[in-house]
Amino acid sequence: MTSIRESLEDDDADVDEDMQSLATIGACLVDWTDPRKCYTPGLGLDTEKKAANGDIHLNFALDILERLSGNMTKEEKKAVAPLLGKLYISPTSSEEKIRETFDEVSIAVNDKIVSDTTGRNALNKIHVSLGKIVANLGEAGADDRRVSRSVSVVGDERTETEGRTVVTEPRIKEGDEESQATNASRMDEDSDEGTVIQGKERDTLVDDLLSEEEL
């Protein structure tokens, strides 16, 4: 816009009205693109503002960082950098866009692309806001992995149990054991008595046969 004004001045156009500053124009753009103020068809006017997707302001931040890393003059940087602190950083924005913007902001902080105090404060503000959201995303991802791992282990144990035949041995009480032992002892005694009786009967038969032969 500065270039357009300069061209108008060169053409001797009527430029008596003062042009708005770059900072003012930037502030208007931030306000006009605020997702909390934009009307979204189907959501109505009373939609919860905290649930607004802030991808548009993340894209705005990426554009500002790109310009700050370019061939901007020191005065232009002073006018543009503070806009970073006015952007709406929403935790409901897309994870990919949040991480991309956080990486670019981190690079800008490390490279110290902004030298004035106001600009640095704005850059640090958006850096901290994005850092908190990224940290929460990491914790949520870790919880999801733990839950998934627990479900997987339970499923494996259930599958192993279903594929294995479980044989349950009957439990015998002490009284039953004594009764069974007594019955076994009686059966042994009866078997011995039967053997003795049968032996005596065989001896009697042999004696009778011998007596008949002598006669």
C-alpha cells in the first residue's frame, strides 16, 4: 500500500488525505479475520467463541513471520511484529497447523529476527501460547497410546485364554479322602480273605481225590 501511495504521488494524484499507518491497517486485518467474530453458516451467531477454529490466524502468523524474515526495514518490522501478539491462538485449530506454526515461531525466537522490545514481547507471547497447546497435544497423544496398549494387552490375554482348554481338577475334602482310604482298605481285606478261602477249598478237593485213589 505504501508503494501504491508513492505511485499516486508520482502521478500528481489527489492524495491530500493522510494514509493510515501500517500498524493500523494490520490491526484492522487482525480484527476482521478474528475467527471468534466471523460468521460461519450453519453455526449461528451464538456459537461458543472458544470453539472457533483459529487456522486463519495461524496462517496470518506464518505470513507475518515470512515477511519479518525477509527484507523488511526496521521501521516496518516495528509496525508488523506486534500484530503477532494480537492473533487468536485457538486450541481447537488443526494439530498440523499448530505444530507448523510453533516450529516457525521457535525458529524466529532462536534467530532473533525481531530486535525491538514490543515486537519481541509479541513473538514470545505467541510462542508461549503455542507451546502450551503443543504440550497438551503431546500429553493427549501419550494417554491415547497408553489406552490403546492396555486394550491390546487385554485382547491378547483374552485370545490366549479362549484358545487354551482349561481343565479344572475336582477338589476333594478331607472327610472324603478318609472315607475313600477306608473303603480301599476294606476292599483289600476282602480280597485277601477271598484268596485264603479259595486256597482252603482247593486243599480239601485234593485230599478227597487222594482218598478215593487209595480206596
